[in-house]
Amino acid sequence: MKRIYHPGGSIVTGSALADAVMLYAEALSNRRETDVVDIPVIAADGSHGRAQFLIGSSSQLVSVTSTDSEWELTEIATTQALQDKVRVGTMPASLAWAGAPQGSPQFDEFDY
């Protein structure tokens, strides 16, 4: 299990899920994009729930090993979906946001 700290507090989730969130946040940051992730979590009372939070270029996340639970929370489909999103978007961010085809002139190529 891991606890993900964010500016609004923290959540406890499975290690693979936390790792996938962190890698996706890094990928989004490199792309200068944001996204909302939805992952399973364990509440303070031990009940199961879900958390949604915004991650991306301005994310301030820290993931640490947690001993809040004796068993590992897993959700393979969510973990895989986050891992897949890391691999998406290989187009440079400056082209992706504008929807411009590869090789299109960018603003830094013009004389002002």
C-alpha cells in the first residue's frame, strides 16, 4: 500500500495504483497537460471508496509506503489504463495542444 500526499491531504491506495498515478502525473507534466484520475482508495475507517483528483503539470504529489492496511488494494483495469495513458501523446506538447500536424511552423519560427 502507498499513501499519496497532495495539496488537499492524502489518500491510501495500492502500490501499483500509486506508482501508475505518479508515472502518469510525470508524463502529463512533460506534455504540459492535466487530467483527472479516478482510483480506488481506503478511507481512514478501512472502508473502500474512490478518489478523483487533478494531476498534471502543476501537480505536487508525494507517494510513500503505507502500513495503513495489511492487504494490498488492486484494481488491474485502472492500473493498466493509467499505464496506457503514460504511453499516449508522443507528439510534442507544442503541437498537441494546437492539433497541428508534425512539421507545422511554430510561433518561435516567425520573426516579430
